[in-house]
Amino acid sequence: MYLKSLTLSGFKSFGRTTVFEFPTKVAAIVGPNGSGKSNVAEGIRWVLGEQSMKSLRGKKGEDLIFNGSEKAPRLGRAEVKLIFDNTKKQFPFEFDEVIISRRVVRDGSNEYLLNGSTVRLKDIFELLSKVGLGSSQHHIISQGEVDRILWANPSDRQAMIEDALGLREFYMKARESERKLAETEFNVKQVEAQRREIQPHIKYLKSQADKMKAHESNVEELAQKAQEYAKREKASLESMTKKFVASKNPVLEEIRKKEDEISKLRGEVQREEREFAEVPARKKMNEELDRLEEKRRSLERELGKVEGMVQGARASGAGGSVSHAALTQVIRETIVLVDEIVQKDSYESLKSGLKDIRMKLETIIRSPQNAEAADAPFLQRKDAITKELGAIEKIIAGLKIQKEEDEASRDDLMADLRERERALRDREREVEILKQQIREVEFTELQYQSRVTDFAKFMEDLRLVEEDAKEGSIFENDADRASLLRSVDRLRLKLEEAGGIDPAVLQEYNETLERDAFLARELEDLKKAQESLERLLGELHGTLKERFSHGIEKISQEFNEIFKIVFGGGKAALEYVKPKKIQADEMSEEIEEEKSGIEVVLDIPRKRIRSLEMLSGGERALTSVALLFAMSAVNPPPFLVLDETDAALDEANSQRYGDLLERLAKKAQLIVITHNRETMRHAGVLYGVTQGDDAISRVLSVKLEEASAYAKA
Ligand code: ATP
């Protein structure tokens, strides 16, 4: 790989596009002061990603763009382009050419392009560090900067050497890994904190979930117990129903029979009583007796009257005709008789009444011619009444006897009735006893009824259906039943006390566990990443340490050799120094911490040099060149740009410098900017830079032969 060409367009004094081709190992750029030679080196530095405006001799990006002159207008943008040969694929691309360009416009914005595509500065750095064109740009030595490496402090010097050794890439990797490691460590802490944070929540959720599980098992147990209870209670109740029927039915049957008997008995008693009172003969006899007694009383009254009349007639002695008084008497008595007949309302009494009336009337028809005749009706009447009274009294006496007999016979009947009534009461008592039995059964039945009600409520409360209560075995005893019911109640109480457990808790618990597991996995991954980063870093540090110490050693050897050539003897070496505290300078008390780094140790022949500061300008330039060349020899960059590195050398040293160039050119392409003819002698191509009155740098190339001729001249 080598640098094929450089194109400057609008960059600084290069107001026109100018191409430098580098077909030979050494190219020299020559020309008068201020013609723009250094602008060429700066162009290369800039396109390779230089960030310091100071090292480009400017203040801002705009300063890099051709600013115009009296004769030429200023430009809007600048571009520098490097074309590398990549046929050996040192750049990791398939292309045979790698083109790197950088552009800047007047607003200061920059753009990098890699084979025409825009890329980031980081990409440019990464790419360049792979081919030994590291960011410190030790391969571009600016004007007056040749001894920079000698003036630098040990730590900056170390950085330059590391860069020259191509360790930048590893440092970049190490830094990247360290950054990643720090990030990973941070993430580990974050994840650990997150896990720590959710632990109490998990604990809480677990307790809730446990409660929930216990709750569920209680629910299950309740369901099972409740069902068992339902089955057994149902069976028990059914068996009780059967028993009730069995114990009640015969008693009820008996009661029914006895009640039938009772009602029969009662009916008989009533009927007998009624019948007794209502016998027609007895009624008739009583009525007859009443009538006869009335009749007797009436006859006795009549008898009294008749006797009175007999006495009256005897006293008056009246004859002849029927006296008015007697007639009136007869009529009156007849009216009484008629009234009586009418009252009696019976055929018999009508008949006997009519007979009486006939007799009365006869007494009038019979002649009352004599006194005796006058008494006769009364006496006759008196006889008749007396007779009739006698007859009635006889009948009454007969009837009374008859009645007494009847009443005697009634006593027997009553005794019989009482017997029946007693039997009735006995039955009733028996029925009462049976009913008591039934009542007892019914009392149990009542209790049973409340159990049935309770059971229905139980079924409803526990949301059980008929299906749940099928095919159970009855409770052996009450204690069994009570104990099962108690455990059901206990479970129900427990569930009630537990209250509403949110089922979302279980979901949240599972989700949180999942999250925790996820975090644990993430933590594991992070720790693995951490470990592998630590391992990688360890390896990188190991590689760096090894390459560094190995590289230092080789540079030191090469440095010593070149030094000997340049100074015709002596010794030079690089030494690694550990960090130390030093006094800033002798005059001050200030103590500075000096970092570790690389120290340059010299032994110039015939001289006792104690410090680099004691070297002459030429000695310093030579020493620097020796060190730079040593560095470039150990790990050659694709090219080196040396801007008047030979400025301070006398003729003799210029010759040695030229020899070194030859030696170095074997390892790297060289672009030298010089006024030194000795140096020009070693170049294969010479570019002459001039500036016309338009202040634009121009280039004219001189071929090898011409170059050497030019150099000789
Ligand atoms: P020397 O031999 O004295 O070191 P040189 O050939 O290296 O000189 P340079 O330093 O490269 O010269 O060039 C400086 C020239 O470039 C100056 O004339 C300066 O005016 C010109 N220059 C610098 N920046 C710009 C710019 N932005 N636009 C135009 N010209 C510029």
C-alpha cells in the first residue's frame, strides 16, 4: 500500500485544483518561502482527521478555504483528497484504491468521505489506525516540530511512541471495552437495584397469593364438606319422612276407627234420647191424663153448681113451666160445653160433648110439672156427673199407674244410655291418648320441618342444587351431623373473614415473579458480558503491555543504532519511567506529579550531556530525526511527511540525514519538504511550488533526472 496521489482543491493557497502524484519512494516539494509548501503537509494532516486548528495554522475551518486575492475570487469550500493503492488489501476493503477526502465549507461544517460515501470521523480514525496512520500523526512532522518528541513530557512521548507502534487501535478497543464495562457495571447495579426494589413487593404478593391459595383450598374443602352434608342431610330427612309416615299412619288409622265408633255411639245416644221423648203413645197418654184431669175439674165444678140448683128449685117450689132462670142456666151450660168442644178439637171429645148437650136439652123438654119433676133434671144431672166423675177418676188412676210404670221402664233405658255414654267417653279418652301420640310425632315432625327449612336455606346459601344432594348416607347420629355442619360453618366463617381476595393479585404475583426472573436472567447475561469484557480487557492490556515493552525495546535498539550512525558513536536509549513526584523547577517548592512515560537517555560521544535541553539545535534535530526514524523503522507507517526536518543541519549532517532518508525509504514512502539540495538529491520526483501574482500556489513537477540535475545545479 502506498499513497498514490494528493489533490488539493481550494485548500489554503491552492485556489486551483492541484494534484500531487507520488510514483516514487521519495518525493520532494520545493519552492520559495511562502509559496504554499507547508500547506501541502497541512492538507495531508487535515484530510487524515486533524482536529487542532492550531496545528493547521488557523483559527476556524473557514481559514482553510482559499480566501481569494486581488486577482482571484475567494472560494466557498475546500477539499483535500488522498488516493491510496490498496491492491494488497491492507485497508480492509475489496477496492484496489481507497480514497479518503475531507471537505469544509464556509460555515465551518466538515464532511469526510470514504470512496465517495460520507462517513464519520470515527470511521476514518478506525480505518487509519489499522494501517499505522494513528491519530497523533507522528508520521507528519511539521515545520519546526521535528524535536517535538524530545520536548514532550514522558507521558506524551509515550503516547506518540504507542501511536507509532500501532497500539492506538488496541487502546481504542480497550477504551471502548472499558466504556462498555463501565456501562455494564452500571447496568448490573441498576438491575440489582431493581431486583432489590421488587423483593418486598414479591414478598407481599407471595403472602397474598398464599392467602389466595389457602382461600381456594378452603373454598374447595367447603364445597366438598357442604356437598357431603347436603347428601347426608337429604338422605336423613328422607328417612325421617318415611319413619313419620310409618309411625303416624297406624295411629291415625286407629284414631279414625275410634272416632267412627265415637260418632256412632254419640248418634245412638242422641237418637235414643230423642226417641224416648218423642214416643206417640206416651205423648197421647200424657195428653189424655191432662184432658181427663181437666175434665174432672170441670165435672166437679158442674157438680157443685148442680147441687146448688137442686137446692134452689126445692126452695122456690115453682111449677108449671120451665123457669126462665132454669132455661137460661141450661143455655149457659150448653154454651160452655160447645166452647169446650170447640177448644178440644178432637172427635172423641166432640162426641162426648154432643152427648152432654143432648142431656142438657132433654132436661128442658121433660115436663117440669111437679116439684120433683122440677128437681129431677138436676138430680139426674148430679148422678150423671157423679158417675162420669167416678169413671174419669178410674181412668185417671189407671193412667197414672200406667205412667208410673212407663217412668220405671224409662229408668232402665237411662241406665242403658249412661252405659253407652261411658263407652263413648272411654273411646274419647283413648282417642285423646292416640292424638297425644300423634302430637308427639308431630312435634318431632315440627322439628323435622324446621330442619327441612334450614336445609333448604343451607342449599340456597351454599348455592347447591338437587344434583349435589344425591345418594348420600344418613347421619348415624346427631353428633355426626352437628360436627359436619360445624366444620362447614367454620369454613364459611373463615372465608367470610378472609373477605374479598383480589384474583388480580395472583396475576400480579406471577407477573412480578416473571419480571424478577427476567431481571435475574438479564443480570446473568450482564454478568457474563461483564466477565467477557473483563477478560477481553485483560487480554488487551496484556497485548498492549507486551507489544509496548517489546516495541520500546526494538525502537530503543534502532534508535541506538541510528544515533551511533548520526553521531559517529555514543549511545541512545528509551527508558520506561514510573510515575514520580518532581519539583517543577529548582526555584519553586511546587511539587508536580509526573506521569509514567518514556524517557530519552543519551550519551553523545566526547560530550557529557546531562539533559536534552543541553543539546544544540542541530544535535537536537539529529537526535529527533534518529528517534523518529527508529520509530518509523520498527513499525513503518505507509508514508512520512517531513516538513523541513533538515532545516537546522549543516552540510555534513545533511549528508548523514540523506543516508537516513535512504535507509528509511526502504520501509516507508517519504514526502519531504525541503530547501536542502542534499535532501533533494534523494528524491525520485520533485514538485516545485510557486505563487504567481494571483496568490494561488502552482506546481510544476520535475522528473527524477531533472531533479538530480536541479539538485546538482
Ligand atoms: P516557507 O518556505 O517560508 O516555509 P511555504 O512555502 O511553506 O513557506 P506556506 O506556509 O505553505 O509557505 O504558505 C503560506 C502561504 O499560504 C502564505 O502566502 C499565505 O498567505 C497563504 N495562505 C494561507 N492560508 C491561505 C488562504 N486561506 N487563502 C489563500 N492563501 C492562503
